[in-house]
Amino acid sequence: MLRCSAIIVTYNSGDAIWTCLEALTREDCEIVVVDNASHDETVQRVEEFVAWHPVRLVANAENLGFAAAVNQGARESSEDVLLVLNPDAIPEPGAVKALLQCLETSGAAATGGALLDNDGQPARGFAFRRLPTLTSLLCEVLLVNQLWPHNPVNRRYRCLDADYSQQQEVEQPAGACLAITRAAWAAVGGFDEQFFPVWFEDVDFCQRLLESGGKVIYCPVARFRHSGGHSVGQLPFRDKQMFWYSNMLRYARKHFSSGQVTTLRAGIIAGMLLRSLAALFGARQAPLGETLSAYWTVIRSAR
């Protein structure tokens, strides 16, 4: 029977971490928490938890980014399977065991669980997706998906028509809940730490895993309640824009042709100009000055 090491990367996760740890203690797995220099009570909460249940805590003095922290956790762990789990992804009873059984019976290299929205249904479009193509990323950056979310490209990319009740081969489960055999992890070399601080590191990992011949499975009976985005939601709007688009380009440079990268870069610039125009007419997520500054920063970096 496979055994699991749960690797949880925290950043100002004090409100979520105790519930996650408590749920994992019922799943009979090794627990490793890597904290990326939280400013809240996260480390204190973990230390309090350690008093009654063994948890290995790695407290970084600075934020090394999600990918580097997961790699740290993998080095500190010892079991057959690495479960990369966000602190706001709470396993229902038996969820981790279900993931391990799925790996064992399917012969897969990795598996993702059913991440549940507040209504208890799998997060359609998020729990798993296909690997991004130039077309799917252009639809994202050029506002096509915002204006027409159910367009054919987006439906295919986000697997909106998939049957989420069925176990199936997939290309990219969400990194919020991703179980990987240690052999597959070692063969691929873990996460690429150049994806800093977050976004696209899990996509890149799954791409490399599939290219190495590994199989990835979605396991619907492994259910995790997921609130989502508690750490990235703390980032300033400008930083979120910069990290998202810079890591998108990093992914493209690794996996697309040079001509496709040039096209994507032009699409990002055009998309930022469209977003700037929309912001002037009130369609913005932050104050106008902050929004325009963020968009123009992305334009300059994408040139």
C-alpha cells in the first residue's frame, strides 16, 4: 500500500492551516509544512499543532515562492507519494486514501482530486484543464474569455463539458491538490523554481510529466473542500498582473516556438491596451491609477 507525504506551502495562512492539518491527521499521512515568511500567526499555529501531532515545519526567512517551497517539502519528506496541497484545500474523510488507491490501481504518475466549490460541486474549469495552447492563451489575454466565457476554445481548454463524476485521464489537475509518485517526481526533477512566486509552475510540471511518458488521472471520489486563492488574494493588484503574465511568458518560452512566443507577447500587449481602455470606462478591479499602472508595467515587461 502506498503511503503519502502531504506538503503544504503556507503564506499568511493562519486562518486556514489548523483546519487543514486537523483533517490530514485523520488521513494517516506524513505532514510537512513549508512556510514562506508569513507575517501572520501561521507558524505559531503550526507550532501549537505540533504539540499534539507530529508535523515537520520548515520556516523560511524569506518568501522563496511556491515552487521552491514545494521542492523543499519534497526533500524533507520520506513517503512513496507527494501530495502537494494548498492549506485551504480540506480533505473530506478518506480523500487521501482514495488518491493513493487511484494511483496504485491506475498505474498513473500523478492524480488530482475533486476540488469542491461552496455548493459542494467540483470546481468546473479549475479542478483540471488541458495544457494551454497559443490559441487558448490568446483568448485569455485578449479578453475573449471574459466577454464570451463559453467560446469553443475556452470550453475545450477548461474542460467545461467534462463529466466530473468519472475517473479519467487528464492533462493538468490544479496544483492546489496534486498527488505525485516520488519516482515520477524524481524523474521530472520537481517544480521549476523560476516560476516565482506563483502561477504556471504546476502547468509546466504536468507538461514535463506527460512528455516523459507519465499518465495523469482525475480521481472524483477524492473530495477536497477548497475556498481558493487565500494567499494570492493578498497580493497587490499590480503584483498579481506582473506575476501572472511574466510566468505565462516563461511557460511559453519553455514549451512554444519562438514565433508563438512573439505572437503571445503581442497579444499580451494588445490585451493590456484593451484593458486600459476598459478601465477608463469603469471596468476595473482596483482604483484607476493603480489599474493603469499595473497594465502599463505588464506592457513594458512584455516588449
